[in-house]
Amino acid sequence: MSGLDIQAIRKDFPILDQEIYGFPLAYLDNAATSQKPVQVIDAVADYYREDNANVHRGVHRLSQRATDAYEGARSKVRDFVSAQSDKEIVFVRGATEAINLVAHSFVRPMLHAGDEILISHMEHHANIVPWQMLCDQVGAKLVVIPMTEKGELDLTTFDDLLTSKTKIMAVGQVSNALGTINPVKMMTEKAHAKGIPVLIDGAQAVPHMPADVQDLDCDFYVFSGHKMFAPTGIGALYGKQAILEEMVPWQGGGDMILSVSFEKTLYNELPYKFEAGTPNISGAIGLGAAIDYMQSVGIAELAAYEHELLMYATAQVGGLEGLRIIGTSDQKASVLSFMIDGVHPHDVGTIFDQQGVAIRTGHHCAQPVMQFFGIPATARASFAFYNTMDEVDALVGAIQKVQELFA
Amino acid sequence: MSGADLRDLYQQVIMDHNKKPRNFRDMADANHLAHGNNPLCGDTLVVYVKLNGDVIEDVSFQGSGCAISVASASLMTEALKGKTVAEADAIYQQMHEQMTGGEVDMATLGKLEVLGGVREFPARVKCATLSWHTMHSAMESDADGQVTTE
């Protein structure tokens, strides 16, 4: 067993201590959004109580403190993903905005009719639709890496999919619907060998494993704060400095300029060139606090414990009759998607809820994955390091309740 | 407590219609049809209607969805078959009232009363109403499923 003191950790997450319909809440919807520790909640509240002011502007004391806290959070993100410089970290609303930014400011100016954008079959809609919109605008082609029945990428034809027309490869590190961990480092290496830039969607990876952009050598790495114990509405884009320097701005406005006249505007330096308008200051500070929290628990430690949870849940749930696990790769983060024979996932979700077990049911914003398996939706339990083996047992009990009711 | 609540939602009649949906079939000679889908949960269905003058001579559906959605569609086809357009409209209105917590006329609702439990589960109301909205569009469309502007 891991060395984590789960009961002590749970005390940091006040929301977990409540009853739903008389049952203790088992929050197993972490892949949708994670809960926030008091350390994050307090960091946000303290900022508004003590330091609130606009950043990068005023000479007054509060503005200095707000700026220091905001830029301090950027340094924490830089350290968290092992970037080389704070200039490589752009604060955004989340992974979705980061992908749209790269699509607009990096890919669009160099994309022509007949060019290709390479994604995979198991992407979240956020890593499909921005590229599709771009392809439609210029007449480029969206090319899709196929997947297998186990829910792994089928890389048998991968080399052929990387062509001289491929302008970017954008793939998820961990599938939100299946939990599969993709071999993105190897894929990046192969893409780079053909001169193709790479974006990695780390939204589902950052809560579960160390993110190291030096090791991955990707050109862009994106993630959302809210899936890693930070507030909603904040996330980060990492981009290699030399690439970000060359890119056109994303949105225009205040803070992203050096000087403005009606004849010409000079853009600000990195990363501010990409941060128009007053940013989500409290969100960034909350994200910094979440990183501190994860590092205090230990990312390797939490990953090891989550793996134990997943193994236990897979054995318990997989042992039940009349149930099929969707996504059976050996390389998985703590996501367990499943179908109960003869019962629609939506009914599963309602019956679970009545027993205090919160899961996600639906297509998980990954409809192509659902189409691949020929199903409309799945029930998905997803774990964080504050979950317990007892909560896995509650999940199993809830499944048995569904089967009883639908017998 | 929770068991009783769930039984209000998943009543025997609903479970039966989910397992053995009535009028669950294609209809080659339908003169009205419409496609319905709930993008949130992925439920999709087609409702077929054969109108003979003012009377719903036949009504059927196909598709996939949760127990509430399938049972509601199945019960709907049973309730509407043989009714006039005006009667069907009155039943549609009563279903709407039942789902939104308004005053309902049990005589008009009949067996559809079993769907009343859905009201206590706001996240599921759309499951119960999808087939009804689709039927409503079908009545205003032609056999190709094109909703007419009239």
C-alpha cells in the first residue's frame, strides 16, 4: 500500500464530507472536474481579502502584490511542467482555449488547401473541433490515427500518416473517456523526425502524472487547472519560446501591447502578447496553490496510490457478471468506463446518484470514441488520490443495485 | 428512502415498456416523420406517423435511449394511436403540464400518469419529453422528415 494518509488528505477537501440522500458522498467524477483543497480555496479567498488589484499596471502596493502573486503562479506552472522559462507559460481559460490559440495563431497562418492536421480517434471534442473548423476554413484535411478494441491507438500505419503535408500533430496524453495513456513521447519523436510540430493535450494527464515538456520535447502542451484541484476558468499553454516568438497574437486588447497608435500597435513581449485584457488573477493564484498542494502530497506518490485504486476497481467491477469495461489498455490513468448489459448509462447515473455515488454518464465529449464502440454513452468512474477503497466498494454496490432494479 | 424514490421513477410499467417497447418499428407508409436527438446524452429516435385525414392511424418509433426515454416513446405510441390530431394535441399538452409541474387532467393522461415520477428527477425530464417533442415535429413535417414551415 502507498504511504499516503488518505484520511488526512480528505480533511483538506471539505466538500467530500457530506451525505447525499443519506449516503456518504462518493465523488468519482474527477475526470470531469476535481474537488479543491482548502489550500486552494483559501489562496483565492485570501487574494480577494488582502491583495486584490489589477496586475502589471499600478505603482501602488496592492498592485505590486497582485502582480507578484500572479507571476509567482506562472513560475510554479513553469516548474510544474519543467519549462525553461516563464515566457513559455501563457495563462488561458483552459485546455480548450489553449488549443484554439495554437490553431489560430500558429497553424492557421501556415495552413493551405490540401494540407493535413493529424489527431487521433480518441480525442476530446476540444482537440477535434478547433482543427476541423480550421480545415473547413482553408480546405485542409483532418487525418485521424485509428484505435483498437482495447482502446489503444493503432499505430501500425502511424508512419504513413505523418506526411509532408502534415502541419501539426495534436494528440491527447491520456484519454478522458477510456483512461488510456498514449505513447506521446515516441509519437512526438517520430513527428519531429519529419519536421512536424506537436501539441499534446495534457488535460487528463496533469492530475495523475508528472508533466515534463523537456522529456516529451513537444512544441505545445496544454492543460486545465480545474481537473487538477485548481479553480475553473484557468489553464495554461506551454509553447517553446522560439515558436511563441514567431506567432501572431491571439486576442487583441490591453496588456498585450507595448504601444498603441491609430497607425500601428507594437505587441508586448512573451508571454503577455497572448494575454489580452485583465487576466484571471485569482484563478492563476489558485492554480499555483494547487501545484503546491500536489507537490506537497508528492506526484509520484499520488500516482502510485491512484494506480492501486484503479487496479482494485478494475478487479472488483470487472469481476461482475453482465458488465463490460470500455477501455482495457494496460496503460491507463484512473478512469473506469463501463456498460451494464441492458441498462442505458443515464439510468445507471440516476440510480448511482440515489446512493451517493457521483459518476459521469454520457459521451464524455468524445463522440467518435462512442461511435467506435457502437454505443451511445458509457458510465465512467474516475478516481483522484482522495478517493478510498470503500468508495470503490460503494461503486460496486451501486452497480449491483442497478442490476437488481433492472433484473 | 432512496429505494422508494427510485421505484417512483422506475415503475413496473416503465420497466416493462423499456424491455418490450410497443410499436418499435420502421413504417414504410408513414406520411409524417421526424428525427429527435438529445445531444447531451446521445439519445436519438425517429417517430413515424401515418395520418388518415384527421386520425392518427398508426404511430411508431425507432432509436436508442435510456429506460425513461424508451418507455415514454412506447407509451406515447399506445396513447396516440387512433386519436384525432386535436386529441393528440390535448394529450401532448397534458404531458407537458405533468413534466413541468402544472395542473393535470388524469382522464386525458390515462396510463401516461406513470411518467409523473420523472418530475422529481429534473435531470431526466428531457429523457421523457424527447419523443413527445419529436412527435410534435413529425406532425408538422412531411414523409421525408422535413419540418414544414406551415
